[in-house]
Amino acid sequence: MKKQMSFRSFCNRVRGDDHGSIAMEFVIVMPFILFLATNGLAYWDAFQSNSRTAKIAYSISDIVSRYEVIDTADLNDLYGVQDKMLDADLDRRSLRISSICFEDGVHRVLWSYSASGNDIATPLALTDEQIPVDILPVMASQDSIILTEVETRWQPHLHVGVESRTWRSELVTKPRFVKIMPHTTLNPSNICPSSP
């Protein structure tokens, strides 16, 4: 005749038996660890790609600021440099470089160059109405700046809920060796026009 086990003795027996508990804990906890690791890697990659876009805008802007006169071939070469510096996960790239001057209390676009890659529309040349005055420094009469705008789209390697993002970096620099940098074909003048 079998003896029935009481509930209390059953609980004591189960509590003392730890066979398989490590395996069960691993099965329960491992999906959470994998989820956190993959999401962390995806967010880190997004952060790095945004930082890379900003660094490239800084590098291009710094190179442009060293010219005394610039032409379209130089700017095409700079777009090629940008293209080489960007990784494959940053697609749909565009670059716009504009020279903006100040005279009679008004900002004016002297010239604007734009290029793009990977089958996206090239950004339009910057116009006087589109000048982002809020990011420009205080400028003296007949002063100028170079506005460099880089835009890229980031594609995640791991699709774990992080969507693709578009990074945009705008950087303002002053020409180093001239007050106003002329463009050989777009605007060869080195004088900011006065108000009509």
C-alpha cells in the first residue's frame, strides 16, 4: 500500500531539488539578454553613423575654407571625398555647399553647389529666402561664410525595431584667406552686392 505524500513534504522535497534550475534560468533569461544586446548594437551603430555624418561635414567644410577661389571641379572632387569617407550603410547621400555674404543688413547667397548619389534628387541650390539665419554668426559688412550641408540615410544592419534614419549636418565656417570666396563660374565676384 502506497503512502500519500503530504503537500508540505512535497514542497520541501521540490525546494531542496535544484537539478535543472540553471538550465531553466538560462532558457528564461537568454532571450532578454539577446534582445538587449541586439538593440544596443543597433542604437550604437545609429549613433556612430550620425557622428560620422557630422565629422564628414566638418572635414569638407574645413577643406573648402582653405580655398581662395573655387570651381565646380574642386567641389565635385570634394563630393567624391565625401563619398569615399561614408560607409555603405549610409546611402542616399547629398552635399550642398553655399557661400553667403552680408551687406546692408541682408544675407545673400553668392553661389551654391549641390550633388547627390544613389538615385536621389540633387538638392536645389540655396536661395536667399532659404538661408538658415538662426545658425549664422554675427557678420560684419562685406563678410562671408561657407555653409556646408551633408545629408545621409542610415540603414540598420539588424532589424530589431530600429528604423532607418536620415542624418543632416549643417556647418558654418569662414573662408581662411579671403573675405569672400569667388566661384569661377557661378559667381566670380569677391564683393557682396548692395541692396538695390
